[in-house]
Amino acid sequence: MRLRLLLISLLILPTYAVSVSLTIGSVLNCPPYILEDTGSGLEIDIIKAAFREMGLPVNFKFYSRKRQLLYFNKERVDAVMTMSQLNGVRGYWSDSYIEYSNVAISLASRQLKINSIAELQNYSIMAFENAHILLGPEFAAVAEKTNYSEVSNQLSQNNMLYLGRIDTVVADRYVFTQLNKLVEKSIDPLQTVSYHLVFPPTPYRIVFHNSVARDIFNRGLAKIKANGVYEALVVQYLGSA
């Protein structure tokens, strides 16, 4: 009740001084979007900036995807981020605040011809966790027809691809590139790769327990998109808006 009254007051008086902050459950390290060690990254900074515009402090706790959803359902966090409505989570959904650029990736030396999601069924695939849900029914059907696996630690995608142990990986291209810095020393991450642009952008939202908190975030998000803060953060982390 105290938090709800606080949030209502913020809608009326955006500069209201607060001592209570929202706690948002995040997935684990996912550069450049989520940098767990520094509590930053494109997603984190967008969310911070949106709430800052509305005068509301926010902090983050980092969990595996399973624990993130478990603690949200137990109401141990006020909201969870990097969520798709395909996840089926119940709560108050924010506007989309970020899009991931998911692609299929193969070694250029293999010269694989992949021009559609359906053509992926001809190759072994290692995807990020819950990709079969988040990338839609056509990809889910492909996952059932081929040698398919998902991993929570996406660094293993880079390792397995460069070692030639998997034909393709499905990942956000910026995450894949960032994780090249962390591959095993015995692996050459400078091998040329091909990006197969067969997926549309994947939008993500925040799910809240409280509709007022959701509305505050949406208002702050609209403000940082209008005043240039959002675009500046995209350029800072991805190099282009």
C-alpha cells in the first residue's frame, strides 16, 4: 500500500522526493544490453533514465531467467525486464523499450545459404534460452525438425561455432560480437562470420505488478525518446540509433 501511494504521488508530483525505490529483476550478464558487474548497459541505462525523468529511484537484481520469473511470481521484485508477451507472464506490460537484433550466424567459410527461417532446419542450431518461444511459431517448428539446443550462457554459442561443432547459432548480433572478447584463449574469434537476417527485430518490455509503476515508466520512456537521451544511449552502446 505504501508503494502504491508513493507511485500515485509521483504521477501527480513528478519531483516528489522519495526514499523508496522500485526493484527490477534482470537476467544475468548480456553485453552490451546488461552489464551485471557495473549495473549498466543499454537496457539498464534506458530504464534508469526513464525513471529518473519521473523522479523515481530504481535498482536491479540479477538472476537466471528461471529465478527472475520465480521471484516475480513470488513478488520479491516489483517488475521484470527483457520480457516478451510470448512468455505468458501475468502483470502490467510496459511499452516496448528496446529491440534485439536476432540473427542466425554461421562461419563464412562454410558458405551456408540461409535466406529464411525454414532453411535453418537443414543445419544444427544453438540458440539463446527460450528462443523457440520468443522467435515465433515458425522457428519453434524448425527447432523440432533439426539438431537444436538452447543455452543460458551465450558465450558457449561463440565457442561452439568457432570450433566448428555447430552449424549455426541464433543470437542478437551485438551480444555475439561482445562475447567474442571472452572466448577461450585456444579459439580464434577473428574468423569471419555470416549474418543471416531471417528474423524481425524482437521487442522487449517490462512487466510490473503495479499499473501505476508501469504508467510512470511509460511516461518517462516517452520523455527520453523525445529529448534525445534514448538515442544517445543507443549510439553509446551500439554505435548507431
